[in-house]
Amino acid sequence: MSDTPDSAVRTYTEQHRAAFLDDLAEWLRIPSVSAQPEHDGDVRRSAAWLSAKLAETGFPVTEIWETPGAPAVFAEWPSDDPDAPVVLVYGHHDVQPAAREDGWSTDPFEPVIRDGRMYGRGAADDKGQVFFHTLGVRAHLAATGRSTPAVHLKLLVEGEEESGSPHFRALAEERAARLAADAVIVSDTGMWDENTPTVCTGMRGLAECEIELSGPGQDIHSGSFGGAVPNPATALARLVAALHDEDGRVAVPGFYDGVAELTETERALFAELPFDEATWLRTASSEATAGEAGYSTLERVWARPTAEVNGIGGGYQGAGSKTVIPSSAMVKLSFRLVAGQDPDRVQELVRGWAGSRIPAGVRHRITFSPATRPCLTPLDHPALQAVARAMGRAFGTKILFTREGGSGPAADLQDVLGAPVLFLGISVPSDGWHGPDEKVELDLLLKGVETTAHLWGELATALR
């Protein structure tokens, strides 16, 4: 093998592979389940473990940042180049609940390696993808002969992502000066599949609400009063039926204002992905696709805003019949948002739309949960192209582009810091996030190491 920076990175990674995996397994043994109060101490132990390991890696600054909930870990490694750009890496150290009786083949908090895969809760989501940065930065230094990274490197690893990041926005705002960066790398994501390395360019936002309709003060006899007083359940059914038009578009006036439309280049790149709709439908346990007319399935999931009914109820739902006009009815709605949409504005529009459709004699209350903003980095952004080049060097193949249909706290960093968000992950759909036998492919995990080793030099050049 020739003595090139790429081969030097690969050699260093292989030489330190065993110790790296031993350390990751040690971290995975800490059951840092943020959703279960009995594991509060374990979440703290996880933060302390990571802080110590980052210091051992070489980060001169490592701190545990307290929140009203679980602690986050912050680390910083300044570059000796005073003009180096600043890059912040985001991830999380908490994990989903897991127990052997959930269907795991082995103890979820006693990681095992089988057939080139490491099994254990957090192996992919997200400890494995946070931890590859530790070996990656060391490989970067070894291959370049540097004593500090080519960028001013920061890490923020939160402890409540699996519980909805309830304190993350406030933490980011409070510590904005310490977190200031020219670019944010999110390593809590994945690739298309084992054979198709991809970079995600954006994530949808989310607004959620519950609408409660109330009519009579109690359930009343439908024979005595039916047809003569308003029925909350009927009003709710009409409201839900009016949510979309005949083309599958959200019918809330103004909902699409500002939506960033797909470019022809983006649509062409989506079409390059090896997408099989029949396979996708089997994964979705569905028999047919549906949605906004004029868009492909991937475009609907990644790049178009949506409105979905998440739950609906009201009136008698037991066995047999009970001929009443129910006193109340409710529906839970969620709105996935794309770049150009403001969650506060969407909430205002939904309130106005719903209020205008409620009949006289029916009271209503709309309650919104905290919203998540969408984020999108343009394909031609220099930082995004740097990520694709670094990944291409590691994988030795063309890198394609995706988006993420879900939502997460990454948009808060974009909003608070005013920096582009880039997604770097090596997890694949078969890794089983949140399910039994979660795993990470070891070859891909080491490709993540190589990618980050190349990334800091690529970003140092791209962001000047």
C-alpha cells in the first residue's frame, strides 16, 4: 500500500481497532436509559465515562454540563492554526430502554460481537456513532503529523435525546457562546444501506397538537336530543375530513407558504438511489402508497410537509351499542415541516383553521407540544461537499444524498448558532434502532472512523 494520507488513516485505524472496540463495549455496558428514573445514576455514569475518555483521547477541555434533567458532555480541542474554522459535533449518550425479555438474543447491556457485528443497546444509536470520533481524530493527527486538529473541534453529547431533548434548546441558548461554530456535524443518523453510502442533507421539523371538542355537559340520549344539538364527534369527523384536499395536500390555508421546493437536481439525485417501492411497502406493513399528488414516495417522505392523524376518539367505544351524543371528542395531529416553514406560524394557521370550522355550541381547545424546526443544507454548500468528499475517500465510491423524514434537535443548533448542519452517520436500516438486537456493522463503524479522520482537513479547506 502506498504511503498516502488515506492509507495512513486506514493503517492507523486497523492498528487500534481492537482497543477501540473494547472501549466501546465498556461504554455500552452502562445502561444510560434517560426515560427510566431508576437509570438516572447510569446516565450520569455514562457522561462521566465519556468525559474521561475524551480527555484520554487528547481533548484538553472536557466538561459535564448540567441541565434540569440529564447531563450533557462538552469537549473542545483548539487548533494551533488561529484561522482554523470551528466545527461542532453533536450526538447523544443516552439510550432507549431494553430488556432481554423484549426479544433480545443476549443481554442488551452486555455487548457481543457476532459475524462482524457488535450487538448491544446504543451500538448504533448513538454511542457507536459518537465514539468513532475519538479514534477518528487520533487517526487524523497520526496521518497528517499534526499535534492539534486542522479545525477547532468541539463536541456536544446530550443525555436526553431519547426522551425528546426537553432541555436541549435551553442548554444551547445558555451556552451559545461556547458552542459557536462555523458548521455542525450531527452523528446521529445513517446511510441508505450497507452498499450505498449516503449523506443526509436535511431533516423535517415537527409541530404536534391535540384538539378537544366539547358539546353537552355529559353524554345525552340520541333519541331525545339527536339531530337537534351539535354532536362533538360529528364536528371532529368533519374537521379531520377537511384536513386534506382531493390531491392529498394539506388544506390549512397558508400551510405551504415559504416551502422550499425541490430542485430538478435534487429530484434526479433522489432517483439515483436504489429504491424498491415493493420492499419499502413491506417494511411499512402497508398495501399501497398514498400522499400528495405529483411527488414520488421518497420526495413525499423527505421533502414535503405533511399532516397526519395520530389518534382519534370520542363517545362510547365499548362492546355493543350505547345510543348517545357524546359530550366530547378529541384528535391528535402532527405536522412534519420542511425548510421555509416556521413552526410558530404553522401553529397559528392551524389554530385559525380549526377555530373557523367549529360549529356553534361546540367548544374547542387546541394544545401544542414544543415544536422542532426543519433544517436543510443546500447541495452546493462547501461544508456539505467536504463531508461527501471525506466519506468518498473512506468508502472509495460515489456518495449519494438523502434527507431524513423524521425530526430531531439538530435544527435547534442550526437555529441558535446560525451554522449549517451536516449529517454524518454510518448506521444502516438493519441496525434495529430502538428494537431488540440493536447492532452496528463493524466494517462500517471503522469507515466512520476513516471518514472523520479525513473530514477535519476537508472542512479546514472548505470553510476558509
